[in-house]
Amino acid sequence: MERLYDLAEVLRSKNAGPLYITLDLLFADEATYRRVSGSEALSPGAVGELYGVAAEDVKIVHFDAANAIKITIPRTGPTSGAPGDRDVYGAQQHGPLLGLMIP
Amino acid sequence: MDELRVLSVCGNLGYGFPVSSLENGIARNPHYMGADNGSTDAGPYYLGSGDQLTKREQILRDLGHSLAAARRKGIPYIIGSAGTAGGNPHVDAVLDVMHLLAKRDGHKFKLAVIRAEMEKEFVKRAVREGRTRSLGKLPPLTEEAVDESVRIVGQMGIGPFIRALEGGAEVILAGRSCDTAIYTSFAAMNGFDLGLAFHMSKIIECGAQCALPIGANDCILGTLRKDHFELEPMNMGKRLTPNSVAAHMMYEQPDPYLFYEPEGVVDLQESRFEQVDARRVRVRGSRFAAASKPTIKLEGVRLRGYRTITVAGMSDPNLLRNLDEVEARVKDTVAGMVGGSLKPEEYELRFIYYGRDGVLGRPGPDGRKVAHEVGVVVEAIARDQVTANAVLSLARSTFLHCGFETRKATAGNLAFPFSPSDFPGGPVYEFHIYHLIELADAGAPFEVEFTRVG
């Protein structure tokens, strides 16, 4: 088992418009990408639990051309930059993914 | 026309770019050049206030170099999403700099200005006719929401840009625009494949961000042919790989295989990326399907009040263990003190604790671990600045002296780095409109005004 943070070459979050946060996981090689893609640790349900959103609101796309996985979730609180928001650019919302253990 | 060359000056005009890259790009004889100048990334404040994220001096520098290059070469220069949010004050601010530069540098050109602000009545009619729909978790658009808005802009597609180019515009300054429309319009006008043109535009609208090594804003050249396009960074120290170009489709958008434009959807599932030489990548296979009902995206904000904040640090262990209790006491005390003049719904008071859960707003992967020092930002929002200042001041002094069980540091709870400690933040806005509107002609709401400059 290894931490997702240690397996990914890039692990980032960012706004996809003011209503969504998109999380990108880029891997240095195809083997690592396949290892994480095939893992149940990264199911919509598991991600939803980490972010407090329903599994059906978690969109996960596997992007072979870039050895990358993209996860998009709705902002559950205020829209970007509205009172109560903590992260206008959505740039530090990858935290909950860091510790996911990948077999 | 078998080959079309376009120079993207940078991902955001004002963030700077190396002049040497611009010169390299111009030396490749592009047919036109473009620059994006906006985004919603920095939040709702800019659309609401009319201010720009990039300051006048930054625009003077970047527009100064790029406008001079375009005029010297005699090629069209297209700037989209002027002034961050692309509303009328934003367009006017960039227009003002453009006039100043034309005078300073002796430029003469035909300018097309395309504004993007939407009349409230126009949007309300669409609401009544059921032609608007929500994106994401926002509620359906209502006439009341439209009335509440401070400003609404629509993201224009390629139509208005094509009208401007066909009208002989040498420079186009547009309000809120689809980033892709800046670059796709010229290609569409010349009969190039829309799937390839949109895909190329989607990459180069960020300048050379797809290039390695990853770095600051820079120029990139796109070459569009019948069945493929090629990309090449104009900074000779940068290169592209199939992976770096493909990976860029991940950036800031929900789906790397599909993206939506007013005119239709671009499908990248069959896109293929190949290395041409050490620095260039070729892309083919991207496809476009026209929408049956064109839509444009609306962005609107409402005023939520005025903000004042203070920033302070804490290191006392017993205080850090009792932050929730202290916060509750501060809120109660403030509510009691302002009770005569302000109802609970007439102000907002928030506490953000950096070093505890300030970023995620909830316990992180390791639970609610607290650092040995914690920073607090206290925020008050009220109907005017004076009231926000007063509420914040009360909260700050109450927090400073607030008692709690086990308190040992009885002289004060907060370490203020600054005097004065409180900062008025001005008006606070909120995106409450982020909806699609269906139109028979997606370009109809955007009027093109032609003028002579110089």
C-alpha cells in the first residue's frame, strides 16, 4: 500500500468555473496510472465520502492519453468567492485525497 | 488558404510575457494574433465592482508590446474578456489604455468593440419563456435573481468576432468571451475544420501553459491545416510533448474528452497527439458537432454587503483547545451588543482558523489536528462599510479579552501583527447567476461597434 500523494506526479485541484472543483491526478508512467485507475480506493463513493458529496455527484474520468485521472465535484457550500468560501481559486482542495492508500 | 498560423500572446494579458517570444512569433508570419484577458477564477468581485485583476500598468506593458507588434505586421489582433470580467467598465478600462498607447506610439487602425453586458429585460424575457437553465447546483434562474444582479455578462461565441473581422476590424476588443472564440473565429471564417480549430484554440488560449518546463505566461504559435494542427512554443527554451499537450485538456475543466461551446460540442475522444520534432506536437482527430439549440453562458453577481477583516495569531495551548467555545462566546457577546440596532440576519461574522481547518473548512485526512500556532481571520459583513467596521471591531476586542475555562494568558488571546488591526475590504459580491440561455442566434445579443483609432 502506498499513499496516493506519493504515487502521483501531479495532484492538484482547481475551479472548473465558480460552481465546480476539479481534481487532477497525473502519473509519471502508465503502470502507476493503471494501478491507481484499477483501484477501488478511488471510487465515486469513496471520493464522495472524503468531500461530503453524494457518489452520483462525483464524476471520474480516466484519460489514458495523459496517464491521468480527473475527478470533478460540485462546490457544496458557497460559490467561488462568495461569503463563507475558503478557497476562491479552489487550488488547495486536494488535501482529502493525499492520504488515500492504494494497493 | 491551406495553412493558417495564429500567435497566442499569452494566457492572460497583463501577466507578462517575454518580448523575445513575441518577436519569435511575429517572425513566423502569423495571419492574426490573440490574447485572453479574463476569467472568473478570481471570484465575483471583479464583475460586481468593475475593477480589474490586472492593473493598468500591467495592461500598458503587455498591450503596448503586443499592439505594436500587430500593427507593425499589419495583422488582426483579437482581445477577449477585456479587463478580467468583460463588463462595460472593464472594456472601457482596456479601451482607455489602448487609446493612450495609440497616441503614444502613433498607431492608426480600425477598431471593433464588442460589449457583453446583458440587459436585465432581455434575460428576464428568456426566464419567462423557459429558455434558461442552471449549471451545477444553482437554483433555476428567476426574474427576481435577475433584478437583484449588479451586472450580467454573456460569454460570446465566434459569431460576433466573425462580424467584426468581416467588417474589416484590425483590432477587436471584446467583453466577456468564450476563450476559444478569440482564436476560432478567424479559422471558421476561412473554412477550417471546427473540431480542430476549437481544440487548438482551447489549448492556446492559455498561451504556452502546455509547454515544458512549466513556467510563467508565454507565447505559442498554432498552425492549422486541413486535417491537423501543430503547436510550437515561441520561447526557444520551451518544448511540447504529446503528453504535455494532452494533459493540458485536463486543466480547469470538468471533462478532458468533451467541451461545450455556444455553437456545439467538441469531442476529443479520437484526438491523437504526435511528436513532430524536439519542440512541436501535431494533433488530429478532434471533432465538432453542432448544437441543435445554441446557448450562451451568463455570469451575474449580486451585492452581499461590505466586508471588514482582522488577522491575528494564537499560540496559547489552552486557548487553541477551546477555540470553538471562544468563538461561540464572541458571537453571543456581539449579538447582545448590536442587538438594539442590528437583527441577526443583518450582519455576518465568520472565523477562519489557519493551522486548524482554515483551508478545507472541516477536519482533514488526519482529523482535527491543531498546529502549535494558529492564525485567525475574523470577517464581518454588513449592509455598509461603517457597520461592518463596527461589528468587526466589537468581535475583535471581545475575542482579545474573551474568558474561557482553564485560561492562563489573561492579558489577551490574540497576537496582532499590525496596527491598525482591522482592514475594510469594501463591497462583497456573490455569483448567483451562472446559467445557460438558449438563443436562436447565439451572436445576436452582442453588438459590434466600429471606430477609427488614431
